[in-house]
Amino acid sequence: MQIVILDRATLGFDIDVNIFSKFGNVTSYDSTKENETAQRVKNADIVLTNKVVIGKNEIDNSNIKLICITATGMNNVDLEYAKEKNIAVKNVAGYSTSSVVQVGFSMILYFVQKLNYYKKYVDERNWQKNELFTHIDEPFFELDKKRVGIIGLGEIGRNFAKKAKAFDCEVVYYSTSGKNSNSEYKSISLEELLKTSDIISIHAPLNENTKNLLIYENMKNMKDGAILLNLGRGGIINESDLAKLIDEKEIYCGIDVVSKEPIEELNPLLKVKNKNRLLLTPHIGWASIEARTRLVNMVAKNIEDFIDGK
């Protein structure tokens, strides 16, 4: 069995992938460019890909039997054509829930506690010059009783809600599909959620219902001092509108995903003047050590099930 990993670097080199060797001969590439894919998968039985595109050309010029996507999203594979050619395609889901939620709360606490300001204050040797034992010029607040509005109450959204309740927050949600109903939390309109929430966290997929869901006209109604997080998908928030609003209104934004990744030089978020109001991270929400270990083990299970005919 010939196994080809097309973008090994996306798994992180701190994660062991030797588990795949028990299934056959493994050829691993750190990354693969578009014009390299067809040649690299030509003799493969099993292909592992995170973001490398596998379409009609790659399928027609190979003997692929199984495509394992080392992620949840499957839009980098031509699923219809793979099905037509009797090629199995398997993804992984649920491996990163705890990681995403943890990054979200890290962002919240970063803003709530004004940690960037106070670290800088001490690093610049100001504390020892102070006449008082304390320095509290940058006010911060407690999470208790704050309203947390969650956009998208799937598995990650529900876990985020559970953690918010542990901080004694009030949790409300907006279902982007209209299908999620949860008796534990109050369902409200997007308009009300944006107007009344102290913290807003996005955990929705990108689709026709969510593309540009948040635009200037509805985001401008957010409360002064509100925190907005996007750990779902880039494209849900209109980035030009958000960049404009951050410089006009005191809102704080933790953004882990953008519309095109890696982020482009001309992305308007990179031009925000009030940088203390924006925390940009390079799509790390999914990527704790534990989450990536779970991912690799789940991919291995997918291969094992395929070989066993399951």
C-alpha cells in the first residue's frame, strides 16, 4: 500500500505520524504546490491532504483508492468526481473542540484583563517608579453576569457555552441554520444578539447563510467595549467593514480566521490603527498538541476501517 502525505507541515513536526507506516510505505511532503500534486499522487493508493486540492486531473492520472482529509472541511476535494470514480473520501470531526474553545477564552481574558497594557507597563520598568503598591489606570471587568452571545450552536458552540456558564455568564445564541434548538440557552435574533451581548463568539460554518453575516450595518450596533471573536470561518465577517468599525468604535476583536489564508498583505485588518483593539492569530484554534494527536489517530482509524471494509 502506497501512502502519500501531501502537506505534512500542517500537522506540526512535534506530532509523530509513524502510525501510518503500519499500513504501508509512506512518502511524506512538507507541502505541495498546485503543479506538483498530480505527479506526487500518481502511484498512491492512499492520499492524506489538509488543504492541497485534489480534483479531476489528479484523480484521472492516479490509482487513488482512499483520500483522507486531515481536517473537517472537505472543500479541497472534488467529492462528486471521487464518488463517480469509487474513491472513498474520509474526513475527521470533533477533534479540535476543546482547543478552539480554549483559544477563544484566551482571547477573552487577554482583552478583559488588559494584559497587553499591564505587561508593557511592567516590562518598561514603570512599576518600580510608582509611589503606590498598585497601578490600575487601565480598568478591567469581571466575566460574571456578562452576556455571551454565540453565533452557531454546534458542537464547538455548545462547548463554548458550557465554559461560559462556568464563568457565571448568561448565554444566548443565534442559530445560523435555524435548525439548532437548545432548551438550556435562549435563542434570539442576530440583531438582538449583537446589540445586547458583552461577548460575541462565532462558531459557524461558512455557507450561503453565513457569508458576510456580519457587516458594518449590524456590527455598528454592538455595545461599546464589546468583544467579538471569530473562531469559525473567515468570510463570515466582512473584513473591510470590521477594520473600519474597529477604528471608529471601541470594540475588541479576536480573529483567528480570515477570508484568505495565509492572510494577504492587503487585508484591511492589517491596516487597523487601533491595534490594541485587535488580536489576530494565524488560524491556531484547532491546533493544540492534544487536538493534533487526536486528529492523526482518527485519520489512522479511517485508514484501518477502509482496509477492513468498514
